[in-house]
Amino acid sequence: MSIKVLFVCLGNICRSPMAEAVFQQMVNDAGLADQIKVDSAGTGSWHVGETAHRGTRRVLAQHGIQYNGRARQVSAADMTDPDTWIITMDGENLRDLEERYGRHPRTARLLDYAANTQERSVPDPYYTGNFAYVYQLVSAGCRGLLAAIREENDL
């Protein structure tokens, strides 16, 4: 059994690569790397091929997490597997995906899984520079998401 999780934001250089890296670390720490595959993509194509934003790389490094991925855009192939968990950073990302590809059975916002926050959208640090706050939100959402996946799949 292989579970797939795809994190999606606008350009795939700030929030979704951060979520991918944080979640991958949690998956590795739980000994589930052979059962859960993690990826990220953006709804837009502006940054395809670029490394993650320096602010994302910096905050990940501060927490001992490495990330070497490159930005890519969501494709129709990403949206065809009904078992892939499509996790967006905000409602706009979710709407963009639904408008482009239709409804997917496993699409949710990351913060739908976060405990102890009133936030429902992960704010884009590309504009605010608040990568530390985004890291806190992403970590909370990833913890809840991993718990939900583990519970559903008896892991």
C-alpha cells in the first residue's frame, strides 16, 4: 500500500514545499516513509524549476529539516488518483483546483487538520515575510493530517 499526499499552494516555492518537507520529516520519524509518498506543486507556473524561497529554506534549516525540491505546477495526472490526498494551503488554492480539474474526493485545506488555531488558511509568506508563523501553522496542520492518515489506514 502506498499513500500519496500532494501539498498545493500558489507558486510552490513557499508554503507547499514547507509543508512537503515538514510532513516528510514527520513521516520519516514515524517510520512510514515506505508507505507514504509526499510531494508538492503550485497552481501557477511562475516558479517552475526554481528552488524553494530562501525564507522557506531558512526556517526549515532552523528546525533541522532539509529540502532540495524544485517547484512544479499541478498537472491533470496529479488529480486523477482518487486516493491521493490533495492538501491545499488556502481556499483560493482549493477553488483553483476545482475550477481547473473538478471536484476531487480527497481535497482539503491543511488547516482543516490543525488543532488549536482559528486560522483556516496558511497565509502566503511571499508577501508578508512571516515564515516562522507559517512554519507553526504548517507544523500543526501536518501533525493533524498525519494522525488522520494513520487512523484511516491503521498505521
